[in-house]
Amino acid sequence: MATKIDIQAKEIYCEITGRKYILLVLLAVACVFTLIIDILVGPAWLSIREVFSAIFMANSSDPTTHVIVWTIRLPIALMAIVVGATLGIAGAEMQTILDNPLASPYTLGVSAGAGFGAALALVLGVGIVPYAGEYLVSINAFFFSLLTCLLIYFIGKARRVTAETMILAGIALLFLFHSLLALLQYIATEEALQAIVFWLFGNLMKTTWPKLGIVAAVLIIVVPLLAKDAWKLTALRLGDEKAKSLGIDVEKLRLKAFILISLLTAAAVCFVGTIGFIGLVGPHIARMLVGEDQRFFLPMSALGGALLLSAASIGSKVIIPGAVFPIGIVTSLIGVPFFFSLILTKRRGYW
Amino acid sequence: MVRLEIKNLKFSYNSKPVLKNINIKVSPGKITAVIGPNAAGKSTLLKCIAGIIRPEGNILIEGKEINTIKKDNITKLVSYLTQESSARAVLSVFEVVLLGRLHSLSWKVDDDDLEVVWGILKELGIHKLASRHFNELSGGQRQMVSIAQALVREPKILLLDEPTNNLDLQHQLEIFDLIRELSVERNITTIITLHQLNMAARCADELVILNNGEVYAAGKPESVLTSEMVRSVYGVNARVNIGEDDGIPQIIPINSVRSKRLA
Ligand SMILES: Nc1ncnc2c1ncn2[C@@H]1O[C@H](COP(=O)(O)OP(=O)(O)OP(=O)(O)O)[C@@H](O)[C@H]1O
Ligand SMILES: [Mg+2]
């Protein structure tokens, strides 16, 4: 009898998780697909054969193609995947710990903080770290997004670390940084103004291998730390009280996750600028597809974000042939219709 | 033997006293029902025992002060059903119940845990809901799932805050039967809160009547449930009938003392 129950239990469990594994694989395949197309598409279209030989057979390939693929296409295409995944995860965990579907790096002012930091560097040449050279803007953006996160946390903590206070703090900071940014734009020279606007659009074009390496490293370090708390984060969705009764130190978990999220967000936005839609929608796609068991929700949010940004990267190159559109503009253009179609075809009950 | 002892327990929310000097002793294998009007402090009392809020005074589990027991161990000993459960999580019923076993979950879920979850789902007759989404269930179905989540932890102390909320008559009776069965079989100390006095009289071994953060009376249902108590605690005039065959008191409300209409 006991063994019979056992078998049924496993069957049900496999039925529930099996579908999710399949979806994960499907989305991963889709990401690989967009990644490849992203490498092929550009001012000069390449064939799969050319790209393949440039990547895997360095000696026999055409030198120009080799340069295009290795110094431009590959890092940018990979950056789209990595930044998309990073923003997807950051958004997913923000929504989880703040118990709010509107939470994302963008809506909580973290991107605005980063934008202000970048603008400071662009307008006044003021950097957090002296002699940063090429990285001045990025370092500023990085620190200001961390600063924004810290402010959100400590303002939230001044009362109690509840979701509501943190969200309110984030939204207030969004407005603060927007007006500070406007102030900088107001006093900026024509040239600096253009640089700011360009930064705010969000852009993958300045990607280099070291930059890609930094973002990827942060992602690789942070994800296992989040994954370790997967069940606890899942339990948090049942409400603070329930989570506490299950033995979770809710405030500690929230702080830990928030620090990790801050790092992810800062790393993602500091090199590519403001890309708004991914952190909000990646998690929503994941939630609709696999629900909120973090063991699936976390990787799915990453894949959702990566897929969206990778697709947007392709879109940014084909909208106007020969030119590259700022990707921050394209994400929403591609993402919104996609998102609406998901919402309209799915059942109710997701927030 | 005393499983759970509460001594001089006091608790205030923002310096407003909610529990004032509570003393209760509970034995294993028994069901204690905490009853009392709204805002009497019933839920607050359960939260203190569950370790969610820290009161003044002593809570002793098997003679050990709760503050000296490691948090993980308290979690294993005590299981708590909240009065309300958030319906926003996008999780299947199976996953929600599985979360009850949080203390033993790792990335790959053990077969043991799966088996226990499935067992309790069957026992409660909600195994057909296993792959449905929690947030798409009816209020009563959700309540059954939450109860399953509390039971799946195999605790020594079971705290249920209004477990029969949203449940129809049949389910109410089934839940109480199951709770009784489990309490006796596994020697669990069960404390429930509820509002239906007659149900409490029928199902509990002991009643604790909480009024304004104080224990008004405690003891066997037949000694505690009097028309005098109902009038002074609830402000309701009532008649008490004693069941001829089982001796269980039954309360028949007549009117509120505030009511202008006469019975
Ligand atoms: N989080 C809180 N903050 C401040 N006051 C609270 C909080 N929770 C409960 N209270 C107050 O504590 C008192 C007791 O509340 P409690 O929830 O224990 O009542 P209860 O007996 O469970 O009532 P009910 O039958 O309505 O569930 C009430 O006056 C309530 O307003
Ligand atoms: Mg209550």
C-alpha cells in the first residue's frame, strides 16, 4: 500500500515538474536560436557558414568576417543574452521579495539612479573613482544604482523592512533621480546632452569582451547564492506570516536577496544603460509558463529576459536596414505586443 | 504530562496591551479550543506560541523555555495555520503543501516528502486538486489545502487559527474528525480557535475563553459554556441545552443584549 502511494506521488510530481522542464528547454533553444540570428544580422549580413568558420576555424576564415564576428557581433549578441538574463532574474526576485508585480529595477528607480550617475560623469566629468578613463561612466552608473538600492533598503528599514515601505521608497527615488537628471540635462552642453540621451536609450553597441566578462561574472556568482534559497523564496510567496511560521527569518532573507539583486541590477545597467521592459516582463512570462516554484521561476525569468533582449537586439538592427537603433527603444516595441498577446491568451489569476 | 505551558504571557501591539497575563496548560493528545469575541487576542496568542511574535512571559514546550530552543527545532515541533492565507502565489496545490516540509526540502525533492504530501492530500480528499493552481481554487478548497500544509509537517504542537473558515458543514465535521484522529494517534497537542461555540463544545476536550486579552474561563465544555458566560463575554442572551445522551452543552442564542427587539 505504501509503495503504491509512493508511485502515485511521484507520478503526480513528475507530471507537474515535467512540463516545466520541457518549457525550460524550449526557451533555452529559442535563446540559442535568437543568439545565432543576432550574430548573422547587421549592416553586413553574414551566412551561417561564414560565422561558423570564423568562430571555430580561425585560420581558414576571411579576416574581415573574423573581425566582425569576434570583436563586434559575438560580444554584443552574448551581452544581450547575459544582460537580459540578469535583468530577468533581478526583476523576478524583486517581485518575489516585495510581493508586487510592478517591482523591477526600472520601476523602483534603480535605473534612474544609474542614469543620474552616468549623467554626472558625462556632464561634469565627476567620477566616484578617479582616473577611470573609459569606465568612468559605467563605474558611476554602477555605484549610483547600488546607492539607490541601499537608500531603498534603509528608508524601508527606518520603519520595518516590509514590501510596501520599500516600494514606496523606490518610487520616491525614481522621481528624485528623474528630476536630478533633468537638472543635469538642463545645464548640460549640447554635446553632453546628446551623450546622456544616448545613454538613457540603452545601448549594446559599446560592448567589449571585458565588459561582457564582468556582467557574466556577477551573474555566475550571484545565481547560485539565490538558488540556494530557492525554497525559502518560494515560501515567501505565501506571505510573511506563513514564511515565518515555516522557520524563515523573513527580514534576513529579504536583505540578502535585495543585496544580490542590487548587484545584478547595477552590473546589468552600468554598461548598457536604461533598458526598462525586461526586468518587468521577463518574470511575468516565467510566472505564466512555470509558476513561482523558484527552482523553475528563477531560470525561466532569466531565459525570458534573455530571449526578449536578444530578439530586441535583432530588431534594433533590422528596423532600419544599415543602421542600429538604440535597443532600449526596441525592447518595448517588441516586448509590449508580445506581452499583450500572452496576457490576452492566458487564463486569469496571474496577479 | 504537560506538553505546552504558558505562564504570565503578556503582549502589546504598539504599547496597546492585547494579551494580559495568560496562563494555560495543555496536554498531548488533546484538543483545546480557544474561543472568544473578535479582537479578543486569539490569533495573537497562537502567533506567540508559533514564535512569530515575541511576548513577555514564558512559553514552555515540554518544560523547555521556547526562547532557548533553536529556531529550526521550534519549526519542526510547531505547525501553525494562519487565519488568512495569501492567494496570490502562482503555485500548484502540490507545491503549496510541499512547502509545509520546508525544513527538509533540497533542490531535488526526496521521495519521502512526496509520499507524505500525497498521503495527506488523499486523507483530506483533495488529491484531485494536486496540479490545480492554488490561486484558482474556491475559498473552501484553499482552506483545505492550507490545512494540508499545516498537517504535512507532522508536528507535535498543532496550532489552527479558525481551521473551518469557509468550509461547508460536511467538511467542517470531517476536518474535526481528522484532527481528533491525528491528535490521538500521533499524540499531538492541538490548539484551535473558532467562533462556532457548539462546534467547539462537540470537538474540543478543553475550552479556553479569551475576552479582552484575558482568560475568562477554562475547562471542560460543560463547565465553561454557560448562559452567564455567553452573556458577559459575547453580550448575547442564550439558552444552554445539555444533550441528553452525550452531555454536550448546546447554545441557543436568543438576542444580543444591545438588540432593541425582544425575543
Ligand atoms: N499587526 C497588528 N498590529 C496592531 N494591532 C494588531 C495587529 N494584529 C492584531 N492587532 C490587534 O490585536 C487585538 C487582537 O487581535 P487578534 O487578531 O488576536 O484577535 P482575534 O481574537 O484573533 O480576533 P478574530 O476573532 O477577529 O480573529 C485586536 O485589537 C487587533 O486590533
Ligand atoms: Mg483571529
